[in-house]
Amino acid sequence: MTMPVIPELLTSLLESQYGAETAQRIAQGYTHRRPVTLRINPLRTTREAVEDQLRQAGIAWNNVPWYVDAMIIPNAREDALQALPVYEQGGVYLQNLSAMIPPLVLAPRAGETILDMAAAPGGKTTQMAALSGNEALITACEKNKIRAERLQYNLDKQGANRVGVMMEDARRLDDLFSFHKILLDAPCSGSGTILLLEDEPQRRMTRDWLNKTVATQTAMLQKALKLLKPGSEMVYSTCSILRMENEDVVRKCCAKANAEVLPIEHALMQHVPQLPVTIPGTLCVCPDEMHEGFFVARIRKRK
């Protein structure tokens, strides 16, 4: 089988945005076979119970310095973890480290109303429920019926019982809704998640498709800022490392909505590999042997 290659347009965009040296660093990040990483779900189990089951199964783990509920599994694949009772009982959720970042930055709290605008399959939704001790009132949107059913399955399995699923395009929500916090993990090109060693087919990436993707992201972020209560915060994230999907969208929408970017203040900023950004305080994770490429911005709507 021929080794998949990076789409030509993506290579061109990365070199134009970051320069040849950093683009090569990113390309190297695409070649790694990352270890399995998981998130412990305190709504269903304890860290001690997870460690006991891993130990009994002969599975080693490493801790993550910036997230007590995360584990790196260096020498076992997904099927070994899926065979554990704690997995079947919803006590752990297999999730890339980078995907755990947006809920941590949003920091959901008990009593808050939270909107997850593109929630399926539910990794970040269930993480927000866990972070709030199941005491936040979360609305999770997913317009596709099959994906909404998968989302509900994961919510039930993880014990996230204060989440309401709306089978709706979040862009069509009534403007009378308002939320204390919003997570918009927007549909994107996936330019941060390419895995050349996983026999992944080359992605269909054209200028027209990227422009349509950016238009969707812009419409969703504009809607989010309408639904966010004045003085409140939201997180915009993508699994892309292209500025046109990230800083450019954030800058445009914040200017129109009287919103501002706040610096991300979390211990993870000292640990994750970062790419240069054009909006200070935002985060763009560089793909490497441990992390997917990811962008995260913390945004406040001014009063």
C-alpha cells in the first residue's frame, strides 16, 4: 500500500503561514503513531479503581502533568482498554490529549447553563459534565440523527444525566436562548489530525471546500456570541492549525460582536507543544508524537 501523503494545498498553506522550517516540524508530527490516551470519568469511578484494573491487566500508564484525570497508555492499543470492565461501565473515555483542552479552558461550574454547539460524539460534553460534578445544565446540539443517537449513548454510558440533546443545527437556535458559557468545537479541515502511518486516505482539500468550512465556522461563532450572556465567556476550538480557520475567524467575529480574547491561564500552557499564533493568549498545539494539532481561544463577550 502506498504511504498516504499530505495534500498539496495543505503543504502550501502551512509553508506560507509558518515558514518552511515549522512546516517541516508539522509534517514530522503527522508521521507519529500516537499512544492511546484516556480520561478518567469521576462520575462513574475513581482514579484508584482505574489504576487497579490497569495493573491487573498488565497495562502500564503515564500521568499527564496538567490534568489529573488523564492517562497516557504507552504500550497498549484501544482494544485492550475496551476489554476492561471500567471501560464498559463508562469509567474511562478514550480521547486525544489535545481534545481534552477546550473543556479545561472553559472550566464549567455547578449551576451554569452551558451550550455545546457541535457536541457529537460527546467526548467534550461528558468531560464538561464531569468537570462540573454533573451540576452544570448542558445543552448539546447535533443536527445529524445518527450522530445525535451516538451522543446520547455516550452521555448515558458516562452518567452525564444533566445534559439535554437537541437534534438541531446550532446556527438555527432561537436568539432568545442565553447561556453562561458556550463551547464551539467547530467543524474544520482536520489539518491538525493527519496520521500518515494509519493508512489514512488523502483528504479532499480544495480552496472552495476550505472557504465553505470557514463560512460555517464564522456563522457558528457569530451565533455563539449572540447566545452568550454579556460578561460571560466561551471557547472556540478546532482540530485545525490553519490561521484562516482559527485566528482569522475569531478576529472577524469578535470585532463584530464587541467581544475580546482573554489569555488562556492553565498549567497546560507550560507543557503542550505550541505553534506561533497571531492573537496573543490563544493556543495552537503543534502535532507531535503525543498530541493532535488543535486551536483554542478563550473569548469574553463584553457587557
